[in-house]
Amino acid sequence: MYPATFQLKENDGEISFSKSEVAEIVPDADMRFSLVILTSGAKHFVQGTEQDILEKLESESAPGHAS
């Protein structure tokens, strides 16, 4: 499974993780961001709705995906 890269809410940084690393996705109140809780316990606010994030993770892990 390949990691997908997401824009962080707090700053101009980015974070990459794969679907298998995600424990939970919690939508933020303004619906433009989501709290992603990783299996490691790390928590990150990233740009995108829960659906956006899941779709990006699915597309990155699809067979034949070229990075």
C-alpha cells in the first residue's frame, strides 16, 4: 500500500500515510478539514473531508497506481 500525501491545517506542511495506518477520521466543524488519528496514536488535522481522504487513500493503494 502506497502512502498518500495531505496538506496539514496548522501550517504549510504535508504528511503522508497509507490507509492501513489510519485508525479513525473525524470531520472538523467547518467541514474543510478532518482529524486523522493514526494507529500510532498520532493526530493530524488535514485538508479534506472524510470522503475526500478515503478516496485519495483508495486511489493511492489501487493496483497499477503509478506514483
